[in-house]
Amino acid sequence: MGILEDKANARLFYKYLSQVYDRVNPFIWNAEMRDEALRELDIDSTDRVLDVGCGTGFATKGLLQYSKNIHGLDQSAHQMKRAFNKFGRTDDVKFHRGDAERLPFADDSFDAIWSSGSIEYWPNPIAALCEFRRVVKPGNRVLVVGPDYPDSWLFQQLADAIMLFYDEAEAQEMFETAGFVDIEHHIQQAHPGTPRAITTIARAPTASDTVDTSVQQQVGDPAVAPTND
Ligand SMILES: C[S@@+](CC[C@H](N)C(=O)[O-])C[C@H]1O[C@@H](n2cnc3c(N)ncnc32)[C@H](O)[C@@H]1O
């Protein structure tokens, strides 16, 4: 497990990175990539949408082009402070300080869930994805952007020491284990030679979907105490 796949380490990291995040971020995750991914989520103007690991609000700003009912959640007070400065605390975006692995929302309470650039910090991504499945309405979609696994052995060693980097096979396994269906992956890249992003879109099953429940029973649902927001 990489050094930043630890919630306290990630909070400390973002205490400092938040100061330059909006200037550094576009080199690997820019507005064109975000907007291309947003089109895939197919958000309706009346949708209630959750942005997990919203950070300074880069993707939140894109989500607002589609719906004015956005909820942003992040575990870093420093990142969220910058988001408050952009959007206010209670206007079109409702902010929540919290953990992706223990979402403070009721079952089936969102029409869509978005998360970009955050999964790589979660110590238990499958627990978080199970939470996504719990709070998104059955039949509806979630989209997660994370770092694609590098090709070269040297970068693989470096990547593994820092955080979660994963390929399509691992993404497929994580989303299937969390109980999602209709799972698709796309690779995105800002410029040749820069790190690639892997974007996964999946649908929460309805009663008519056949899901392999034996896999989920082995994993177990995360120990969460859902609350209404
Ligand atoms: C690279 S930033 C991404 C920000 C934004 N989504 C974007 O697209 O630019 C990653 C964010 O994930 C947040 N994060 C990391 N671990 C988290 C967790 N367990 N729960 C909630 N947020 C988390 C960090 O605090 C940080 O703000």
C-alpha cells in the first residue's frame, strides 16, 4: 500500500498541496478531460449529484453546468476551504466534510455520483465503491477517475510506493466486487508523455439485474452507519 493510501497522510499532503493545487492540476487533469468525462455521465438538470473527493471544486464547477443540485464531499479541510471561497458554503453546492468510505447520506439518495482523482488515496476503495452503490439510486450511474497503471517497471515501483494506480482489469474487479453492472473504462491523457487517467462508468443494479452476490458476501458491506444529510 502506498504512503498516501492512509487518510491522515493524505490530509497532511493536501494541507500543503491545496496551496498550489489549482495551478499544478491542469498538467495532468484538465478541463477538456473533465468535460469529456462529464458528457459520459449524462446528468439531467434535476439530478441530485454527489462529488466525492471534490477538493478545491475543479470537477464541481463542471458538474454545475449540468445541475444546480450538487453535493461535494472531501476529507481535507484545507481543500474544502478553497472550494467554499469559490462557491460559498450553501448555494448551488452543499459541502460535507467526510470520508469516501463512510458516506454520511441515506440509501438511494443520489441520481449520480462523480469522483475524480480521489480513489488513489482511499485505503479500501472497494468499501468506498460499496458506499457509492448504497447511496446511488438503483439503475443509476457512477463515474470514477483514477490514475492508470504506468507501463514502465521503474514508474510502476514509484507509483506503487505512493498510491493506488490501476489498470482496466483491476478497475473491472473492484467495481464488480462492489456490485456494479454495465462497467466501462476509458483512458484519458492531457498530453503525450503525461500520466494517463482511467475513467470508469458503472451502473448500480436494479432488482432485475443478475449480480454475483457470492463475491459481495466475501467482501462484506463496509461498517457504516448511514445518516440522512
Ligand atoms: C486530486 S484531488 C481531486 C479534486 C477534484 N475532484 C478534482 O477533480 O480536481 C483528491 C481529493 O481527494 C480527497 N480525498 C482523499 N482521500 C479521501 C477520502 N478518504 N474521503 C474523501 N476525500 C478524500 C483529498 O482531500 C483531495 O481533495
